[in-house]
Amino acid sequence: MKHPECDLRRWLTANEHAVDPYTRQRIDQSYRFIDTVLSTCDAVVTGKAYDVGCGRGYDSFAIGRYFDHVLAIDTDPGAIEEASCIAREAGVSHITFKRANIESLVSPPQFDFVYCNLMSHNVSSRCALIRALRRTMKPNAYLSYSEIVEGYGPMEIHRAIRDRNQPELMSRIRQVLRGFAGQSNFRFFLGGTIQPLLKAAGLGVVAHEFHSWNGMAIFDRTISKSDGETRSQVRCADPDYLEMSADFIEMRAQLTKMLSGRPHTGFSPDQRQQIGTLLKAPGNRYAPFLIFLSMADIALPSFRLASAPIRKSMELWRGIRGRLGFGEDGRAPRSNLDWTALEELDLRFIELMRRKAGLGTDSLDD
């Protein structure tokens, strides 16, 4: 470990009110995780590291223990300001926090280690992101890349329904629908589809793992290593996918058609019947995701693909929820949502997905 001053755990304990509880928790948890990541990167040159989508420095300080210089970027100016303040107050001088968008960098610097953790669901193109990441890597550099996949949104929807958290529910339903519809805003990617993109960019997979929930992948984590060239050849017909399964293509077409023809007031009786018929059709492993169209009918009656993209970030929500009358736990004091109907749809979805994964339905993961 080159820079022990980057271990902020004692500093965070001594300065309890210097950061918010969520940021403190994320930084505290990062040290063990980054140790595990770097242990997989055999003989990585600990010179320069790049943290793409760093947030409030959630993982930057743990990375900074090993590298002589860390450049950490994010598009959120508030997050960059807070991360810079933490570094300044804690006496960490070799981590540079900068507001930047990796997709728009023309001549990026070269790094020995690139870290991109759970931020790709907000970029305009995953293919363009991989190209941009590849351009920043030296020959034989490592990339640690993690992304949200299809099970993550349903998991958070389940928790939002349990907690009666209406804003989170609305945000996650949008995420699921946009992921299937191929929209470029807050979305998910299909598990296992990142590897072909990495290979096309000249990156060999060193380690790969899924995290799952009720038979569905929620995170896809990959560590890869660049070959001896500094190239970035990724050409995709779709902005996000080099390859897509026939099941996913079929379900994307069905869901997009349903959303595009949906009135602003919700689905018509005929459309609801059609959704029910599609759900009962055998074969397509993604068919249960059509249940989220029915959830949208309850929670997002005006949502359509033609509507302007909306994403309520958690930072913005923390700032305005008090003025809207929501509690600290995100619950609304008044809501006309049919939570019982949402619970029934949620349970049905989980049971269907567990059956498709060959799991029993007696004990569900929470």
C-alpha cells in the first residue's frame, strides 16, 4: 500500500458529520472490495488510475491507496465538489476530482488501471462508453467494469413496494421499461452481453461474476486486460449491444409496441387483455417483464416512450422530498396508489422468474 493516508476510516469516525451517512457507508465498504478487485489484477502497474463515474469518491480513496495518481471524474458537479472537499479535509493530495463526461473527451490520458462501477446505465451509448474506456488504457492495463443488469430494477421495485416508497417505485419502473425499449436514459443492460463488447475492443476477460436475486442477475462484474495495442474497435448496429438474443429482441419489440401505442391515460381494456395473453405464451424467458407494463398502468399512468426522459436522482430527491411532504425514509404521507395490486403483480413476477430459473417458489429472496 503506497498511500495509507487514503484510508479514511478513522478520519470518518472522528469527523462523523463531515459527510452524509450514505457516503460514509460507501467509502467504508470500498476498501475490502477494492482490495479484492486489485488482487485479481496480476502485477498491475500502480502508477496512474482512472475512476469513471466516481460519485462522491465512493471508491476513489480505496483506489488511491495503491496508485501515485488517481483521476476521478463524474458529471455531477455537486458530487465532485463534495469529493474534493473530503480529500482536502482528510489530507489526500494525489487524487484529482474533476467534472467531466468520458463520452466527450477527445484526447484522454493513459492509465494503468481503469475503474468504471455501476454508471453505464446513464450513458448515451454503452458501445461508445467501452470505446472511450479503451482509449484511456495503456497496453496491458486493467479495466474493472460493473453494470446493472435485468434483475436489479425488479429487486428495487420489490423493496419500494414493501416500503411504500412511491418515488423509488416510479423511477425503477421507468428503468425496467427503458431497458427493454432501448432508450438511452436510466436503464439496465442484459446480463452477459458485456463480454462481446470487451472482446471487440481488444480486452481479454480475466475474471467475471454475477450477483443474483430470485434467479435473476442484478450485477455483472468483469475484470479485463488490454492487449498490446492501444485500439478501441467496437462497432455496434445498436447503441448498447453488439449481440442480442432472439428472446430479448422479440420482447423489446412487443414492449416497445405496447408503450408506443399507449394512451396518456393508461392502457385500454384491449391492450390489458393483450398483455395478459402475452404473459401466458410459453417460450420467451423475458415474458414476465411485461408485468411491469401493468405496474406502470398503476404508478405511471402518463408514461409513454414519446414523453421527455425523466430521472429523479437520489441527490435531487434528498433536497426536495421535505418540501413535498415525504418522510426521511422516502415514504409519502398521502398516496392513491393501489399498493395491494402492486404487491400481487410483484409476487407474480418473482414467482414466474423463479420458475424459469428452476427455483422453488416456497421461499423468496427479499
